Amino acid sequence: MAEYKGIHGTKIQNYTSDPDNPITGQVWYNETDQVMKFQYPTTINAWSTGGNLNQARRQLMGAGLYTTALAFGGRGTPPDTRYTNTESYNGSSWTEVNDLNTTKSDAASAGIQTSSLVAGGISPASTLSETELYNGTNWTEVADLNTGRYGIRGAGANNTSALVFGGDVPITGATELWNGTSWTEVNDLNTARAYGGGTGTQTAALAATGYNGTANVANTETWNGTSWTEVNDVNTARNGFGGSGQGTTTSTLIFGGSVSPKTQTELWDGTSWTEVVDLSVGLDNLAGAGTGTNALAIGGTTGSDSAGTEEWNAATPVGAWSTGGNLNTARYNLSGSGTQTAGLVFGGTPPATGVTESYDGTSWTELNDLNNARGAGAGAGTQTSAIAIGGYSPPGVGLAETWNGTSWTAVANLNTGRFALGGAGADNTSALAISGELTIPGTFLTNVESWNGSAWTEITDVNTATKELGANGTVPSALKYGGYAAPTVITNTESWNGSTWTEVNDLNTARQAVGSAGLDNTSALAFGGSATALTELWNGTSWTEDGDLNTARNNLAGAGIATSALASGGASGPVVTAATEEWTKPAFTTKTITSS
């Protein structure tokens, strides 16, 4: 048996208190508490935004895994439009592949991306009994079901071994088994239903909730290869929901559904259902794929047909906010730059101020003020090389000043004066001024300007005119997100590659006056905004909800990177705060080792 020293290179050490920065997996003895302890990363369950389908639709079918999925068929608007479209997912985007032979929706599905099955369903003309198999390239029609129906659900590892059950017209509990060649009728569900959920294999499957012709039922049943057995009910009865089709009878997920588009997600552990983190938007008549730990919610309807995809990750390492030293001057509409342990904030309201403060990882120190007091400006750079951009400072809003670690110097004004803008940049010689508002009440701008250390130059506009947006990055690689675009608060995210702005996956929650941190367009943190405590992490593809701020606020300053950030000041309603919080990802949990 391996010894601790052989694994970690050192013996278990004694401490009078817990060490400040233990290594993951390290065990130590706390002499004060007289106990052994260890530390591990804190994790959460989370939904994040994935790539959009090419064709928005509802009542579609799904198969496969989290990064290798398939979506096919479905229904669109006008109401009798049915699709043959098939799309393949690679973990980030959907690609059109060869179509089904017959338009259909609300069919049973099973299998993986390269070996799938679809059976039954409905077309505009009739209820279907046909079966199609997918081999990774083409769909082929094979033997029909014994009983044609729609609202039917399935389970199975691939296109040679599957089970289908339930369905409509009429509501039935009929179950059929597929052996790769033909269907055989086997024992029925105990509770007849349609539009439910199915997961598992031909010999070990799960049927969850659904509609019995009168109402949604909460019943769950497990299949052992011969018969169905009633087990514990779901918490929220529903129909038309998504599920992790490649889950098991001991671990599976259901999400969304009717009546009215639902956000609720429930996790099955082999014994009972537990409500976990909700979808970011209510959906029904959606498809699902994946397992209980990594799943996809695909398409569906929010009232309008959706092309959206959400990705489920269990045990995702989570970050956490901890309390830092308070600002000397409470304010909002302030700007920030630098890092978590070497930060800078400047300006703010009310009233408009030029106060500048420096953070050393513990406390704030007042330094020389801006030359022109202002609020709602943007900041970029480091603690010793920063730039203050625009902001509301009557009579002008185009003012810029650079910071050298000691004092501020007025430099060339923006070509287009603005406030409530976004800023990005590495230092006081290289920065971006992004979007913003022109006057009060004003015009929202798409304009972007680049600073080279001596002058501002107009470059490519953003796609959506926005104020009170979040932004981070550098001149060649930046990101903008959220904000207010009349007449609504938005979730839009745009990525800058040095020449063009591209719309990418949205924030999960719309908000304005958000705090920002991040190195470039592949790594960002959005926190607070619209008087919330919400934090979302950007990985270059999608946003994931993470650990909340301790103090909900908006119009705050941000600094740092996606794994180590600073949130300072801001307001929540009429309350203006001096609070500072420090972000660390991943956060860690310390546990005591016991004899039990």
C-alpha cells in the first residue's frame, strides 16, 4: 500500500491553525483543534449556454452524449410544419447532417451519435409506426412498431438494442422491445402515459412522469428487462420535458416541461428525485441527451420556438467571494483596473469625484485624484499604468487621463464623448473604449475607439448599441456583455478578435451595470449588475453560473482575471457601499477526518 509521503513527497505536518494555502489533497494535523484535516475543491451543479441549433424547433428528438449528440425531427411554426432536419453536436456547435426519411415530431429516440434509433411520432398527415436507424451518416427505414403512436419515449444503448413505451392516441402503457431487426410487445407500464421521459438500456430503463390523458402524473417506474416496477415519484409532475437519454436507473436528469414552460431540473439517484439547479429559461417540448452528470437541453419552446442549447455539468468546481478591505470612500459608478492584490479604483458618484485608491490585497490607500471628477467612466490597465476613459463630468464626457502609479495626466479626448461605456486594455498605452451613451437622455453608441498611447482611433463598431455594459480584455482580444439596449436589459455577448466583433453565446441572466474581470475574449467574469449578486464565468464558448457575491449591487468596479478578481463599491437601491470582495476559483472546502 502506498504511503502518504510517497504520494505527496512529505510527511503529515502539524500546524497551530489551518495552513493558508494547502496543496490539494494535503492532510495536516491542527494542534489547536487536535484533529486531522484536508481540503478539496468546492463543486456545484450548473447549467451553461451551448451552441445554437441551426433550426429552431420544438417536439424534436435527441440522442447521444454531452459532446457527441444528435438532434432530429421536430415541429415548427406554422403549427403543422414538421422537420426531417438532423444536426450533430461536437460540444460547442451544431452541424447539419443527412435528414430523416420522414418528417416527424414527438417520437421515441435512443442510442448515440453514430448509432441512433427513432420510432413512431406524428407527421402532419398521420400517427406513425415507422422506425429509422442512423449509422453516423444516413437514416434507414426498417421494421415498424406493432402499435403506431406519438408522445412515445425510448431507452437504449444503440440502434440494435432499444425499448419504447407509452404514447398517445390513445394514451397507452404499451412497451416494445427492439432486437436490431424487429419489435416485440412486452409487459406494459403500470401507469399509461405519454410525453414522459425515458433513459437507460433495453434491460434497465426508467420511465418518469408524463400525461395520463387527464393530468400530469408524477409516477416513476423502472424496467428490469421483464417488467415495470413503481418507485418514488418526481417532485414536479410534467410532460414535454427533456431528459438525459443515456442516463441509468441510478443516475439520470429531467428538465423543463409543461404545464407552462418550466425551469425545474430534477436528479434521480436510484432511490429518489432531488430538485437541483434550474434551467436559465423555462422550456417545454424540448429534447435531451447525455447522462446524469453531463447533459444537454436542446431546442423546445418558451412560447416561441427555441434554437438554444444548455449544457449540464455536475460537480463543477465553483469559485467563491470573500470579504476584503472596505474602500475609504463609498461610491458607485466608479472604474477599476489592476489585479486582486494590486488594484486601483477611481472616480464615481455621488457627487462626481476624482478620488483614487490603491489596493494591496488587504486595504485601500488614497492616492492623487483624477484631474477631472467623473462617474460612469471606464477603466483599463494595471495599478501602476492605467487609463480613465470618458464618463459623465460636465461639461464634457470625452475626457481621458493616464495614470503612471503616482499621478494622473490629461491626454487626448475621445473622438466621440460618452459615459456608461465599457473599457479594456493592458496598460495606459493600449486600450479600447466600447459603446456607451452620448448624452442625458441620450443616444446609445455602437462606436468603438482604440488608444495607442497618444491618440484615439475609430475602429469596427459593435453589433448592438449598449450602455452600462461589462467589458474586459485587451486591444487585440476583448469581450463585451450585458447592459441596456433600449428598451430592455440584454444578455448579448460579443467577442473582439482585433478586427471584428462577433456575437457569441449570451449571459444566462440579463443585467446592466455589471462588474467585469478577465484577460481576453476566452476568459471572463461578470458579477453583480441590476442589483443582483449573480456571478457568471466565461470559458471562451459559454457562460456558467458560479458563486454569488455576498453583497448584491450594480455600478461597481471590477479588476483582475476570471480566477482571481476584485469587486469594489457600487449600489443596491439607495444604499451606496464601500464593500470590497475578493474572488477565488476554485474555492476550497476544509474537512475534518473522523474515525467513522
